Amino acid sequence: MSTPLLVVDNLQKRFGGVVAGKDVAFTLAAGEMLAIIGPNGAGKSTTFNMVGGQLKPDSGTITLAGEDITGRPPRDIWRKGVGRTFQIAQTFVSMSVAENVQMALISHHGETRAVVPMARTLHREAAIAILARVGMADMADRPVSELAYGDVKRVELAVALASEPKLLLMDEPTAGMAPKERAALMQLTADIAKERGIGVLFTEHDMDSVFGHADRILVLVRGEIIAAGTPDEVRSNQRVKQVYLGETGVQAALKARRQTAGAA
Amino acid sequence: MDLSFLVIQALSGLASASALFVIASGLTIVFGVTRIVNFAHGSFYMLGAYMAVTILPWLFEFDRSPTLFFVGVVASAAVVGVLGVLMEVLLLRRIYKVPELFQLLATFGVVLIVQDVVLKVWGPVDITGPRAPGLRHGIEIFGQRFPAYEMFLIFVGPAVLGALILIMHKTRFGVLIRAATQDREMVGALGVNQAMLFTGTLFLGAFLAGLGGALQVPRVAANTGMDLSIITEAFVVTVIGGMGSVPGAFIAALIIGLLQAFGILIFPKITLVLVFLLMAVVLVVKPWGLMGKPDVAAGRAILPEGILNLKRFGGVEKLFWAAAAVLVLAIPFIGDAYKVKVGIEIMVFALAAFSLNLLIGNGGIVSFGHAAYFGVGAYAAGLLATGPLKLPMEAALVAAPIAGGLAAALFGYFVVRLSGIYLAMLTLAFAQITYAICFQWVEVTGGDNGVVGVWPSRWASAREVYFYVVAVFSILAIVALRHLIYAPFGYTLRAARDSANRADAIGIDVRTHRWLAFTVAGAAAGLAGGLYAFSKGSIDPTMISIGMSIDFLMMILTGGIQTVMGALVGAAAFHSVKDFFMPLTDFWRFFLGSSIILIVLLFPRGIVGAVDTFRERFGDRSAAAGAKAPVLAKEAA
């Protein structure tokens, strides 16, 4: 168990003159929740898409459970045990909730070219079981196009879990959700990760989700990791404060805190 | 081949390139701003020529001068420009937000309408226009005579390019066109009067098409086939150049013009094939053309136009389809010879349309050239039955789906690498290649006349017996294809259509599955083509024409693209109406074109879609509790 689940080493990525990834390196253990945060354009999604296979890094390596997966297409990376959700939920809008999960199971069992069985009944029990875990079993036969956005995100999580992944990639899992739903989804993800020993790599703008649920946090700025550590370490990191609030912003924040403390 | 000959050949290549660019530039500008691929652009070109042969002789009554020639040409183009404005205001304005398949069909409806209007106004006979005053002589080049008018044309293209670049960079209108080509939404958000911009763009586009047509008048007689012959070439130029890019169109026109001029020396029979082959290669290497940008074609909200929900047959549907099947099978007993013939055709077209909707409705692969595979099946069956092999019908009908499938596998390999409008254009191009081969390879295919004597085996030679041969093949094939839609393979296709990203992220190889679907649909269409050949007793290139592909599209559109069984209803409705109306009127194209437009505007979900909507509404009101009951029962169980 000493080798980490995911080892990202020395990733580089440029888009023309823009550096979206520079010496990005980190590791992720099984069952661990690792958050990547950073301002807009810091390279969060780029890093993410390189791990997921949507983008090819210019150089560097990505190793999953000891196997090099650098630059492989998403479908191969999925077969190696990586499930993912997208910033804007991607589901099969013409299908029901259960069929979305069944589709992932059909692919997992290598049956996408089967022409004899009826897809509607294939792996239905297994799909319902996964939906039950994310609290969506009672919606199984609803068209996914009719769901509230928070529920669509849960369906996406169920789809990502269908292949029993070792690693879950979640790009801004709570974007576009109500605050209450956010906490519930993050808690659900954390519980599932712990009970199944799934490593979770996620990016997020919502700091409550990050500091409430991540075991460790990476702070990315202009393609570079400027800080990494536990939520407490990152919270007290001076450079992070500067990046997020600016030098004067930090002073203003401290001043504001002193005033409210004084008033109370 | 001496040097002077090569020079002359290159010059005439440049002249055609120049003429082609004038037309294609209008098409690409209109696409850049409106994102509509305007089939009617070819009609504007044709109208430009007809306007010129009408206006020029009238002007020459006053004075036969070069000045009046150019006044006439520009006036013709301006009239066509106004017609473009008319089309924008009356039609395009209403379809900017509909799926691209509907846009293509609607503008094709305009093509059909214009064809009949031209026939009515100018008649079916070609009209030769006056030659250009002052440019009637030849110029001596390396001892060979080269027409002065061709020489003049060579300079028109660069002049138009220069004028367009000036407009694009120096006028507010031009800057807005460039801005809209890059990001239409942003231009709208900045408060630009979009309606005026789009109308102005259509004027410019139609003007250029009309100019191209009017300039052709001294070279070729105005004729009723000009529209479709130019539009495919203009498509090829804009696609190779990159849709929306004017300089790209210029480069592409040069390449095509020279390729045709020299290709005719090396492969005189297959110049058309060469052109389309070039387009296929360019699209595979640079999917957005030489100078196109990905965001021009992508980045627009495309409504889900495919099958939204796979409903299984309820009691009513089972009863309906059982009754329909019994009724169809009883036709030879209750109907006359004419009804038997129509019945055969409907079954054949139903199979072809159903296979097309497997691609479009289920797979989101908008094929604009499904007639290619239908035609390949028909030709394979027909040529095997009549050629040196003289195979019996049974063997030919086995060969037809194999041939259709092989052609689809070959073309599909390229097609599935693209998406959206580029994919539609490429399928159209491949259909035109197939058409060109069948048309030009006279020794084998009989060219325009085709091949006659494709008759069924003796035991099936009675029309009633052959009816049942067709019934068995087409019904079994349709049942099989329908099952495919409900099987994991069909679900996988639909998954890839709904979200290619998501499909990729759950391990689905989207391209391979699309390619397999393309092949299967091609094989089914090939079978339909084979059955059709033996029912007609002959094969000819109309079976592969654009018109045939449009007929198939019309069938699934009439029936309802978002439904599984719509293709069958659509094939029956469309073919019986067409068969009934065509002999009654000289203007069936006018009616067909108008009905295409009406369906797109008023009835986009088709017959079966409309029935479904009606039943849902009706069901909601009278039995809201009843509709929920099955769900609750399932949960309890």
C-alpha cells in the first residue's frame, strides 16, 4: 500500500504563449480527497484534463497504480479505473436515470456492440443499487432531462462509479448548485471515497466544499503549484493569501477581522 | 505536351477558378454570419445568368458597348441580391435557431421552388446570351489563341477578393461581418442590429452568386441545370477553404480550378472524382478546411434533434402496426397492379428511410448522401444480373447489401472523423462521387441511360410474387434494425449522440461505433436499392442523385425524426403523395419545395411526433393518475 494510487510527475503544458502547466507534480493515495484550487486560468482544468486524457501533456508522466497512462485517450484511462464528472454535467439526455448508469455498466462489461439483448433490462439491478448509494433510486425511471441540476450531478456521480473506479476525477463538482446541495454532494462523495478506498481528485471554486472535505489541497497559480498541504496548512500559507486576496486585500481582511472582533 | 499547351491549360484553369471563387465567396460569407449552408446559393447563381440573358439584350438595344455590358451584369447581380434579401426576410429569419438538418432542407426547398419558377418564366430551352463587347477576340499566347473574355475572368476573381477585403476591413458592415463570423452571440450582445446585419449579408452573398451567374453568360447558355451543378462545386470550395473564410475560398478555388484543368489531361473520365477526393483528403487532414476555425462550425447550441425517448409499443401501437402489416401484405389481393407497384416502392423506401434514421435520429450522424448506398446496392444488383456474370436475382440480392455496406464502410471511415455541417457536406460529396462514377463510366454503368433488363428470377417474375419477396426482405430488415436501436449497440450510438464527451469518459470508442452504424445503415440501404432495381427492371443515375437523398430525408422528416417508427409512416405518406401528385401537375417541385419549408417551419416533429404530442397532452388531462400508476406499481414491486 506504500505506492500511491496516482503519481503525477513534472507535467508541462503550453497553449501558444500561455503556460497552463509547469512542473506540476503531486501524488494521491487511495481513499484520499485531493482538491486543486486556484484563480481562474490557473490551469486547474488543464491539469485535470491531462489526468483524464482529454488533453495530452507536452511532457511529464502520469502513473496510475504503477502503470503509465500519460497521453492515453479518455476511454483507455477509464478502462484503467478512472471515473470522471464534468464541470457542466454530461449525461445522456435522451435516456432515463437508470439507463444512464446501465449504459456505463454495458460499457464496463464490454457489451457496447451487443445486438441481441435489450439494453433496457441489462444490468438494471446493478444500476439501481448504484443509484441507491447516491440517493437517486426512486428517480430511476425519470428522464434525466427532467431532473433538477443537483440531481443530474448525482446521476453523473453514479455513472462515474459504475465501473468501480480506483480514482474519481471531479471537475467543479458543485458548480451551479445550491449551497445546501453542495454540502450534501461533497459529503456523499467523501463517504463513498472512504468506504470504497477511491482516491478523489477535484477542482472547486467553492471554498466551503474544499476546506470542509479535502484531505489535502494543491494551490495552482499560472500553471505552477505554489502551495500544497492540509487545509490548515494552506489556510495559513502567506503566499496563498496574497494570491487570493492580494497584498492590500490581506491587510484589509485582517483589519476587518480586528474590527469585528473589537465590536464583539 | 508542349509548354504553350500547358500554359493555355493553366490559364483556363485560372479562369474557372476565378469564376468559382466569385460564387463560393458569397456562400462562405453567408455561412460565416448566419451559420446556414445555403443550398439556394446555386439558385441565385442560376437566376443571375437568367437575369443577364434578359437584361443584356435589352440594354444592347441602346448601345452595344462594354460599359453597358458591365452595367447589365451588375444590375443582374443586384436584382439577385434583392431576391436574397427576400429569402432572408421570409425564410432564413425563422430558421436561425433550428437544427442544421432542417436549415439545409429548408434552403433546398427554395432550390426546388426556384427551379419551377425559372421553368415557368424562361422555359425549358437553354438561352444563349450575348457575348461581351470588346472581349470577343482571342489573344495570341505562345502561338495559341486564348479567348479574351477568359483572360478578363482571370482578373475578376482577384478583383472581387480585393473588393471584399476592402469591405471587410474598411466598412462598418464588413467589420461586423467579420465579428459575427468569429462570435455571433457577442456581436448580438454588443447591441448590433442583427436583423440588418443578416439581411445585408444575404444581399452581399446573393449579389456575388448573381454576379458569378451573370459573368457566365458569354461562356455558357443559361440553363435549368446550372443551380445544382454549381452548388456542389461551391460547397467543395468553401469546405476545402474553411467555411466562413473568404481567403480560404480563394485558395481552394485556385486549387480546384487547376486540378480540373490538368486533371482532365491525366484522368479525363474522373475529374469530378478527383475534386471530391481532394475534399475528403483535406477534411481528414484538416477537419475545418485549410483556413477555417473550429469555433465557426462548433460552439452553437444544437437542439437535440434525435430520438428523445425510446418508447416501447403499447397496446395501441401493437394493434396499429399489426393492422398496418396485415393491410400491406393484403395489397396484392385487394389492390390493382398500380397499388402493388406503389406498395413495393413504399416498402423499399421505408427500409431505406429507416436505415437513414438509424444514423440521424439515433446516432446524430446527419447523412446528406444516403442515396449513395441505395444506389450502390441497386447498381451492384443490376450490373451483376445483366453484366457478363448474369447472376440470378437471388445472388444479386445478396450482393446488394454487401456492396452497400462496403461502400458505406469505405466512405464512413472518413465521415465519422467529422461532425455537424462538415459531416453532412462530406456525405454529400461522397454521394456525388458515386453519382459521378455511375454517370461518367459509361462502358460499365451505361452512363445517363443506365442499364435495362434487370428482371427478377422466373419464379418471382409475377408482380404479386415479387411484392412478397420485397415484403419479406424489407420487413425482416426493418424489424432487425428496430431491434438494433433497442439493443446495447443502439443505446451506445444514442449515448455518443447525446454526449460524445461523456461516452468517451465511460470507455466508449465513439468513432468505431459510428463507423459500424454507418456500415450497417449502408448495407440496409444497399438491400433496399437491390430490391428497387429488380422492381423497376432498370438502373440509372437518378437512384444516386441528390434528389433521392433529399427524398429519404423528407420521408424521415415527414414521419418524425424524434421517433423510431416515423420513417415508415413518412415513407408511406411521402411516396404516396408524391406518386399521386407528380402526374397531376407540372409544378411538383414547387409543391415539394413548399411542403419541405412548411414542414420545417410548422411541423418539425413530423406525423408520429405530432401524434405523440397529442397523446401526451390528451393523456395528461384525462388520466394524469393513470400515467403515474405504472411507476408506482414498479416501485412497490
